[in-house]
Amino acid sequence: MPELRKDPIIGRWVIISTERGKRPSDFGITMEKKGSKLCPFCPGNESATPPEIIAFRPDNTKPNTPGWALRVISNKFPALKIEGDLNRVGIGIFDKMNGIGAHEVIIETPDHFKDFADFDNEKALNIIWAYRMRILDLKKDPRFKYIIVFKNHGQAAGASLEHSHSQLIATPIVPKRVAEELEGALKYYQYKERCIFCDIIRQEMGDGERVVSRNDNFIALEPFAPRLPFETWILPTKHYSALEDIAEKELPDLASILRETLKRLSLSLNNPPYNFILHSRPVEEEGKIYYHWHIEIMPKLTKVAGFEWGTGFYINPTTPEDAAKYLREIKLDVVENNVVQQQTH
Amino acid sequence: MPELRKDPIIGRWVIISTERGKRPSDFGITMEKKGSKLCPFCPGNESATPPEIIAFRPDNTKPNTPGWALRVISNKFPALKIEGDLNRVGIGIFDKMNGIGAHEVIIETPDHFKDFADFDNEKALNIIWAYRMRILDLKKDPRFKYIIVFKNHGQAAGASLEHSHSQLIATPIVPKRVAEELEGALKYYQYKERCIFCDIIRQEMGDGERVVSRNDNFIALEPFAPRLPFETWILPTKHYSALEDIAEKELPDLASILRETLKRLSLSLNNPPYNFILHSRPVEEEGKIYYHWHIEIMPKLTKVAGFEWGTGFYINPTTPEDAAKYLREIKLDVVENNVVQQQTH
């Protein structure tokens, strides 16, 4: 059973999950490009994964057989486990609890050799739908306080399988980093009676120098104080605190701007490793007025070194203004009709 | 001039330092093993670096010529610059200031092919002395609020030159991660009237299962809630809030336990990339009673992925108890007289 342990000084929880792991001699094994024959996420190998939770597949195909367009499965090596109780325990000065949670994998495509940046808008929309369905289902479990969806692309970004997939983890606590973001947004709201993200979007739309692109319902921009070069955020231009709150008719705009932004990054930076991370309010409605959900895309072009580990203070060699200009000016193969290109001012 | 920018939601400052950097096409260039001929840190190439601030060298040698045992220089591509004023500016909702600070490099050895884990105790002591001298000097500059010393070993840990060196950065603000640690320690002190680190050391000495080694004045241990496999902390067993506060006669014990711990990690994990980071109180005496300085060593065996970026919640596949046992039981080539081996209970 994985275990949650709390750092008593910082108050940061960590997951000790030895089933995923590792004696000293196991480190340093690198992911091999396996091609599709041995890949557990490829059609024909469905029995190599836990059974599917949901799948998008024609009516005439059976669960856990080929023919699907998208599958959601439990992670075979989950960081947190779905069965059991929290069982909070103190050990002298220290605190721990059982590693209860959900850890799912969204297999985005049957095609081993396509990445998110290569998908069409319909494919991207399917993936967003799958996120939303799983979030709505997991929110019913009262043990879960927070649900995060994220994608690791490329080995340097932590992907251990190359077949395009994203992941979802439901946690029994609101993680520290999330609580900080909520707290920062709350402070601003208490002072101004306005959502800080709405204010940022308004200011960024003004001179547009950090804007990458826009459509009717979403904006892609480089944040004013990016930790990493080409860090890019996608935000709904209307105030919503959670992905699952947005209107269904707004979902295609999300799918197209996410896909298109990943394409811009891929073309600009030669298919860089990256993470994207859904930032959403906790399951309980905390933050509904003052928090604004969004996606943060973090290309992994530089290494996080001692200074960053020690201080939380990032050294970034690229200004967000330069990065935005570069991403804006990239020629996409096809400019989709439903994406309005942002003009440089 | 580098620029400090503040994320308005989290309150995290970042350093935008374009002189270090990078158009999109520059990313993905990897460090080459250059050998000593082209290395700016090797003897004979002193003119390739900024002039030395201090050096340990025989009296009959001239500054910036060969013969030295250790050199401290300004970083040729500093993240922060020593000249100028802070010049705080608001831009609408955003805040920035000039990137004022000091960024120095401690070239630990003239030998291109030796790493910290290979040094003898005398060499390690020289390095600690250099840290201390530079800290005491930079503390006189009232613009600096925090001084961090750190080492990046190996490319995956962010080292851009292979010749063994550490770095020192003085910052005009107390970084967020440091402030959090101070705040956590203060809360505990307010509740218990005791230093939390002193309490941790007392508890860890009890059953010893997370202790790696001890000597008269220091302890090396795996923290209860480690973010990364084999994360190891070195703490003074007496309460001091800053490295420069400890008695001179305690310095050799620090040098030997640091060197020995790095040797244990190197032997256990086949010379892994790592960062070590000095955690010390701010320049002003804030935290003197409740904060306890220490060194955190972070081997880089796993990748920080989307989940960790999004939540600050780390998934660690190795228990600290297993890691401590492994490190304790490693056979060192020579067991130094002044290091008492910790017994397993």
C-alpha cells in the first residue's frame, strides 16, 4: 500500500510508493523506443493493461479488444490506490496516512507514432471529453479532495512509455502547491473583489505582447513571470473555476487551442519534452468565485538545478515576450478556421 | 541587466536572465566532455575566467596564474549582477525589479577529473572555508537578504561544466521556498518552544533507522518525507541557524561527513547526478532561535514530471529507511578515524 508522509517543516506531503520502484541498481534504466509490438497501449495488447474504465469505440466492438479510438484504464503501477481507508497515524513528531486515491491513464490514440501535437481537433476534443467524464465520476467519491490531469511528453519530462497518453490522479488532500495558488487568488480577491486571473487576462489582451493566440473562448499566453523558457498557459476568457464547469459548446475551442499551442511548441522547439497540467479548483467548491481554472504547459528545455531546488526561485534565460513572439509567428501547416490569429502590436 | 519578476498569484519571484540565454535553436545543446585543454576552470586557463576574488595558493604564486588549490571567481554569465540599485517597478498588475545580487563560482580543485566524492578531508575542509569566507564578506552588503551555496553535479542536475565546482548566489529578497521553511519552523517553535530540527534529530537518533552516519558534531540522515530517492540531509547536532555561526573547530567534522556522504552516494548509485544545497537563515538574524541550518543532498535518479509540477506533491519509489540502510552498509574504501559508523538497530 503506498504511503503518504508529511514533511514536518514545510508541511509538504510526499507519496512513498515502493511498488513503482526501485532498488539502487534499478535507477538509470532508460526508456527504450519499443515500437508498437511490445507497447501495452497499442491495439491488440489490451490484455497487458488493467481493464478499461471507459473507452470510445464502435458499438460492434467488445471492451478490451481492438477498434477503440481512446481508452481510460487504471494505472498498472498506481501512485495511489483506490481501495481502503485513510488511516491517519502519528509517529512521534511525524505524520503519515495510507496512499488512497485514484490513478488513471488516458490512452489518447491507438496510433503508437502520433503525439498530441499531431492530432486533429476532433481527436483533441475526444481527449478533453474523456478528462471531463472521469473528473465528474471521481468527484462522487467523498474521499477525494483534488483531481489533477496531466501529461508527460518525452523522457526528460518523466514519460516512461512513448505511446501518447495523459494521466489523472485523485488525491485525499489538497496538495500544497494548489493550496498556495488558491490562497494567492483569495488574497487578491479579498483586496480587489475581482478574480486575479480575469485581471491578468484583461491586462494581457491590452498590449498583447505575451499573447500567443486567442479564439472565442480561450487565450494562450506566456505568463509574466515564467519559471521555464516557453512556459505557456491556456485560460478560458470567461470566469470558471473548474474544467467541468464550462459549457459543452466551449469544449471545441479548448480542444483546438490546446492542440494548436502544442503544435506551435513542437514546431518552434523541435518536439521538446513537456508537461501540461490542469489547474482546477478542489472537488469541494472552495475557490469558485476567486479561482480560475487553466492549463499550464511546461517545456523542459533547461534543467532544474540546485539554486531552484533550494530557493524555489527560477532562472529563466528567455523573456516571455520573446517566446510569445516566436510562437505567434510560427507558420502552422494549416491555420484552422476556428482559431483567430493574434496580431502583433 | 537581469530582471526579477514576481508571479502575482503564487508570489514567486523568477530571474529573467537573457544574457545566459537562448533563442529556441540554442536549446538541446548538450555539454561535451571537453577534457582539460579547453576547460576554463583548469590551471593555465585562468585568463578565461573573471579575476579571482579569493584563492588558496602558495605565497610565491601570482593571482590568476597556476599553482592554486582553490579559486573563487565571479560567474562569467551571472544570473544576478553586483552593480546597480534594485529599482522596483510596477507594470499594471505586475511587479519587477532589477536583478541585483552576486553570483560566484568556487572552483574546488585544479584537477579536472576529480569530483567532491574523491577529495580527501583536507580538500573538503578548504571548500567549506571558502564558502564561509565568501558568506562573511557578502553579508556586509546591505542589499543582500539571502545567500545560498549549492553544487550541481552532472548534466542531469544542471551542471554545464564538468570540472568540479560549486556556486554561491546572494539575492535581494528572501526566496519563497526559504521563507516557507522559516515559517514552518517558526510555527513549531511558537507551539513547542523548541527547534523542530533539534526535535527531529533527537527522534532520529532514537531508533536510527533513517540515520546514515554520525560524528561528534554532525549527523547525516534520510528525511522522513523525502521528495526524491536517496535525498540525504546533513545537520549539525548542536543548534546553529547559519553555517558561519559554527565554531571553527567543528568545521573538520562538517567537511568529513559531507565528503563521506557524497562518497556513499557515489558508490551506491554509480556516481549519480546530484545537487547539494546549503539551507541557512537569512542574512538578517531572522530565525536565529528557531531555524537550524543544514545541507540537503538531492540525487537526480527520477524525473520531476507533471504531477509534481502541478501539485508540489512528490512520488518517491524508495523509502528513506531502505535508502539509509543501503547507504550505511556501503563499504567505504577507507573508514576515516574521525567518522563514527552508525550501528543498525
